Amino acid sequence: MPIKNRYAELHPEIVEWRHDFHTHPELLYEVHRTAARVAELLRAFGCDEVVEGIGQTGVVGVIKGAKSTSGKTIGLRADMDALPIHEITGLEYASKTDGMMHACGHDGHTAMLLGAAKYLCETRNFNGTAVVIFQPAEEGGAGGRAMCEDGLMERFAIDEVYGMHNAPGIPVGHFAICPGPLLASSDEFEITVTGQGGHAAEPHAAIDSTLVAAHIVVALQSVVSRNVDPLKRVVLTVGTFETDSTASNVIAHMVKMKGTVRTLDAEYRTSTEARIRAIAENTAAAFGAKAEVTWETGYPVTVNTAENTVYAANVARSISDHVNDSVDPIMPAEDFSYMLEQRPGAYIFLGNGDSAQCHHPAYNFDDDAIPFGASWYSGMVEERMPDE
């Protein structure tokens, strides 16, 4: 079965919403204009209830089916926030806010879910309740956790929850998903190495924190190669390295470096943190220096429930002949993981074609993907709560 015909009719309108969001990007929880527009549209569609301010600036719409005897409630989630990136697309509808752009396609996700909400309000061809969830602060702000902590699942009695993300490099109209871990956890660390500064010509009278820090960076590479099962996945990256000196003839007194750890196996979050602390502290001590490690726990692993993955893949197959239900997991992180920790559900990828990668200043969401994504969102409601 192809995409729903109604979405072909709605396509110009949904594209208009998407372009408006793209032109006016907002960051993290400061998505006030976007959230207000979403709430305005949901009310215009005829949602039975529209609630703002869930998880600070999240918006939730409630749509009751023609029948509600099943007692089941399905949640559908889209993210609304943009990124602090200067756009270089040159599009007619490019960002008007310097230093901000929708470089990850959240404008497309929001527009697709709005399209699904409009369709569901028009048809109500399901037995139960659909809850459309528009989330702030996916890009590092843990908006998914904030909405859950605000009682999202309990307040709206959500039984299952589903989400979607566009995927550059996968053809438009193609879907990809797998059961179990789909996206990695993401934790951050900072290591501060303190030695004893001095003159570059007299290293014997100093403790060279740059040398110590360099040894730590090299030693940290052994964590993945020697402390992780070769069949498991852990990525450890030191992303910054900064001394407190800018002169070539000065031995720095202090060095700071920051990095991330990503894994598909939750147990490695704990063991990797322990290894980083041990390597940094003991390597520094061997040189007579000191290392202090600060660890910031980030998003957990995004884990698709096996049964719900089958449901999500089957709905995708009703829309497209191109569904990969055993795609390899990838190492970016996603805070939809918090919602999947609270309720069974699944997260699926929708092809964005041959576009720039997400988080690139030339990225743009492909509007041709809209009918596929909107069909999938509404299809999850109709298939999981059929009006028999």
C-alpha cells in the first residue's frame, strides 16, 4: 500500500509549516515560537486536548478515536529544537537567526507529526487515544527526560511510544530499524592535569603537564582495544586539548581535555568511567603530576522493544517496499531513549536521500520524505488500535 493519499493533498501545507520552522530555528528549551505555533495548529486541527509547558516548553496533543473502548493510548514523538550552527544552504527559507539552524531535521520531524495529527483529527479511524508529543531540547538538553519527569507517561496514560529520525544516505521513502540497541549512550568527561609550570629551557625544574596529558590521551586508547569485548561497541574520543599557556617558551602548568564515551552496552558506561579515572590519575602520578576527572552522565542507550519493532517495521512495509528491519546500530545518541526506558516502543529511521549529514551547515531536510513519515506516524496509531 502506498503512502496515504491525504498526505499528497496536505503536502504543500506541511511543507509550508516545515519551511517556517526552518526559517525561525530555536535552541534547547527556548523553543517558544515553535511550541506556540505547534499548539496553535493542534487546536485548529481539533485535538481533544492541547497541553503546553510539559518539560518546560514541550507540547502534547490528545486525539480520541471514533471509538475509545480499547483503553489503549499510543504516543508519537517529534523533536522541535535546532542547533547552534551557521547555515550555508543558501535556501530561500534559510535561517534568519545568525548562528542557529535546523541542521538535524527536527523541523521536518515536527512538520510530519503535525501532518499526522491533522489527519488523525480528521479521520479518527482508530479505537483508543493518540498522544502527539512535541519535545524541546533533544540536542544536549535532555528534553525527553524533562518531559518524562513532568509526568508525560502517567498523565496521558501512554501505553506505547514511537519516534522517528531522518537518515541522510538512505534513499527517500526507505525505512530502517532493528530490535534492541539502535543508538548509543553518550557520556562526557573532562580531565584536568596539573603539573608545575616553568621555562621551556629548564624542563628539569618543572613538571610538564602537556607531556603528562599527551601520555594520558595515548593510554586512553587502550580502553577500547584492551578492556572491551571485541564483539561489543565502545567509542572513546578526546575532542579538546587546551593548555593554560599560549607561549612557545613556556611549560604549561595545567592542561584540560574533554571527550565523550559512547556505547551500545550499558554495563560499559560504568567500567569505562572507572578505567578513564584509573588511567588518568595513575599516569599523572607516575610523572609527579595530578589528574582530576569529571564525569557527566548523558543520554542512555536507545533500546527498541523487540515486539514493538515488529509493529513499527510492519507499518513501514505498508507504506514502502524498502524496509530494512535489521539495520546496524549507530553511535550517535538520542534522548528518546528516556521515553523507551519508561514504556515499550520503537524508534525508526526514514531516508533523507543524498543530503549533507546531520549537524552539517549545508544539511537540509528533504520535503519529499514528508508523506512517508506522516503516513508512518498515523499508521502506528491505526494499526496498533484498529477500529474494527
